[in-house]
Amino acid sequence: MSGRAAGPLARARARAAWGLIAPMALVLLAVAAWPLGRTVWLGFTDASLAGGGDAAFVGWENYYAVFDGQAFGVLADPQWWRAVANTLVFTAASVSLETVLGVLVALVLHRRFPGRAWVRAAVLVPWAIPTVVSAKMWAWMLNDQVGVVNAALLGLGLIDAPLAWTADPLLSMIAVIGVDVWKTTPFMALLVLAALEMLPRDIYEAARVDGIHPVRVFFRVTLPLIAPALVVAVVFRTLDALRVFDLVYVLTANSPATMTMSVYARRELIDFQAAGTGSAAATLVVFIIALIAAMILTAARLRGREGAV
Amino acid sequence: MIAQALIARLGFALAVVLIVAVSIGPLGYALVTSLETGSALVSPGVWPEAPTLANYTAVFAEQPFARNILNSVLVAGGVVALSLSLAVTAAFALARVAFRGRGLLLGTILCVAMFPQVAVLSGMFLLIRSLGLYNSLAGLGLSYLMLTLPFTVWMLTTFLRQIPKELEEAAIMDGAGPLTVIGRVFLPLLWPALVSTGLLAFIVAWNEFLFALTFTLTAETRTVPVAIALISGASAFELPWGRIMAASVVVTLPMVALVLVFQRWIVSGLTAGAVKG
């Protein structure tokens, strides 16, 4: 790095760098920045996607407006707030469950045993299955009339009557969370396993020689050491879960019991052809996710500072 | 003491069996279902009594499913090729050259990778329609660049940072320009990274559902996930589960095979993208 900042060679290199980046940057501007800007703008207009470009600016009306003492707009829609609550419940439940399960699976896979490579490969299978396919597969297994899950639970005597997994409000939320946990635990397990494999094995030797209980070793030694990798994985999964669409849409369609923010925004945009309110909702989705990301990052930074002191 | 050790080993073996069963059980059950028709479908027995391939022929006969598979392959393949070629030069500059605004640019790219897709849905719809690409594979591919490009750049940048500086400095000393350095020095070292990044991008594009559902209209331009999601029977309450499972198996088995064959590379790609990021 020494002496790179100044000098004509460094400047020529920097210019060449921008030349190399330009094609990628232009494409990203066209397919990400421009559509996002259009979405935010549409949120302030009365546009409809079917019509032409003759949209009028309406200010905050798509967000919140009062006509004749009645409130309109996304922020006045109880279904929107239901969707926000659903998304938060879904994210909190599925990310925490898959983190715990992912760590457990990773601990099992970290042990050496015959056939370990095969088990590791099997764990990857749910991750490799397209989301739409896993949603359909589980919809079939959770079918209230002929599904294998109800048949098994009835056979074991755990329930007296078939459960409506994808219709009942509470059960359908549980089903959506369960399928998501099934699908994304492999991702968590693999990331944790990679972190575990970077740990030196001799600490465990030392702990075993000292006769410390394995559970204690896990909480005192392993967990703090894999914590940085775990935090990154949790952040990734959280941001991913907050924008969930496919799974919910295919498993329970537009049911209000499981409708997430993304499903709500798409329904407004496409099913109701309301480009204005739909774009306003989409903008709010970005805003909420950015807010949560900022909160997580601030919390992580504060924790990091505490740890340093 | 011995009994205790035996119980511990048995418990561990049970945990392994449970993990494997939960992981591959649902796919196995889908496979069994796809081989059954009529009343066998709803009978509780797990093993098919009279296995038949009728569902598989029906999937291809009653809708343009072969065309849907071809669409998915074309779109995903094209998007991967385009993303990699755009990303490799940009990643080189981002990883190896110190310039003003590099951190900001990398941060922006990571933000785009974490973007909710629904945020660009209406803007993207207008963009695709104004280019006359609505209900076409090209339009779909264009929208997929938003999903694959940022993370391709991010992953290749991470990989490129790990290559020792001396290699490139020697080439620059010999008077090689940046494109020569990329082509002659980095590409030969980078191909494992290109394979794992390309595979992950392919999986993203192959599995994508929201854009494909919104930007295509006719059965002939649909990709596989949309085609499967929209398979319907005589009435809304009688879904042809045998056919849906047959279609699912057809598109999932190649994916599973791909992931298992390239397991090591995919895992290294995922961990490079996430842990070191």
C-alpha cells in the first residue's frame, strides 16, 4: 500500500478502475436504482400500471389521507398493519428457530462419524429445492383431508380430528414458519459448521482433560468463538425473512392470517391494479427493512464496543 | 460407565438418523406421490402399490412444461453469463485497486443485494414495458440482473482479495494493462470462484418466483416455478397433486444432483460471501 495514494501511476490505476466498474455500475443503475426511484415516485401519484404515464402527483394521499372524516391510505389500512405484524412474527420465530436448530445440526456434523459426508450432503437437500416446490410439497403433506402429516398425527393418537394446516389462522402461520425453518436450517448449519471447523481442536482437548462438562464447554468456549459468524448469518437471514414472498404466497395465497408485507404490496399492485398504494406499500417495506437493519447494526456495534472495553 | 457411553452413542446415532430423515423425507414422499394416481394417491400406505409414470407424461402433455424448463434454463444461463462477465472486471477493480469511494460503492452493492424485490416491482414493470419486453424472457432476464449482479460482484471481490498481491505486481512491472492482468493472471486462479458464484447465481435465477409471476403472462413464457405454482385441476378444490409432485420431482432432482456434486464449492462460496463479508 505504501505510496499508492499519490503519483501518476496510482491516479492512472484509479481511472482504469472506474472504467472497469462502469459497465456493472450502469447496469445496476438501470435495473435497481431507476426502478426503485420510480417505485418511490409512483407512491406519491395516482398512477395505474394498466394506463399510460399520465399520473398526477397526490402527495401523501397513498400513505394517509382523510376524506369526509374517513381515513384512507396504506397507513390507515388495518390489513397493512396485520401484514407488518405477520412479517415480524414470522421473521422472529423462523430466524430464532433455525439458528438454534442450525447450531445443533452443525454440532452433530462437526463430530467425526462414519458416513458423515453423506449426512452432510443430505442436509443440503432442503436448501437445494426451489421454494415454490417445497411450498407445494408441504402443502400436499399438510393437506387437511389426505395429508400424510394429519394421517401420522391421527395414527399416533396425538389429535382426534384432522387439522386444517393451511386454512386455520394460527395453524397456517405455524405451517409457514415450519416450512421456512425446514428450508433454511441447512444454510445456518453450513455457516456454523464452517465457523466450527476453523476453531483449533486443542481447546477441546484441554477442556476434556480438565473434565469440564460438554454443555459448559459449548456455552463458555464454542459459542463466544463462533458468535461473529453467527451474527452475520442471523443478520443475513433476518433481512431475507423480512422480504419473504414465495413461500407464503404459494402455501397460503393471499390469506390475511399469513399475509406478509411483500404479499400485501404485490396484491395492491397487481391484483388490485393500484400502482399508487402498492408503490407506497413497497416503499414502506424498504423503509421498515432499512430501519431494522440499522437497529441490528447499531446494536452489534454497541455490543462490540462493550466487548472491547 | 459403559452403559452410559452406549446410551450417548445411541442418542447421537438417533440424532443423525432424525436429521437425515427430516432432510430428505419430504422429497422422498413427493417422489412416491408422483408415481401414484387415482385412489392410490389418497390411500395412507407409503409405498406405491402400482407405480406408474402417468403423472409424468400428463405434466408434459397437458401444458408446455418442456418449454417452461427450456425457458428457465435459458433465462438462468443467460443471466449467469452476463452477471459473471460484468462482475469479474468490476470485482477486480473493487478488490485490487485503492480508489476514492470504494467503500461506499461496496456498501451500496451489498445494500442492493439485500433489497426486498417487491420494492422495485412497479418501477421494473414500467421499465420492462417501456422497452417492449413485457411477457418475454429478455425482460425477465433483465429483472434478474438486479438479483444476481450485486451478489456476484460481492462474492468475486471477496475471492479476489485473497489472491497474493505479488502476482499482479509482477505482471504490472512487465507493463501489462488491467485487462491483460485480469485475463492472464486472475482468470486462471479464479475459475473455482467463478464456478461456485455462477452456480449460486444460477440457483437464484432458477428458483425466482415473484418477478417471473409478475412479468410473464402466457403459459409459453413461464418459467418452471410459476408453471408449478399455477398447475390447477378441474376445480380450485381438486388440485392434481400427482402431477404437481411429478413436475416438482422433474425440476428438483437435477438441482439436488447439481448441489450435491458441487457441494464443496457451493459451501465455500456461501461461507466466503457471508462469513468473510
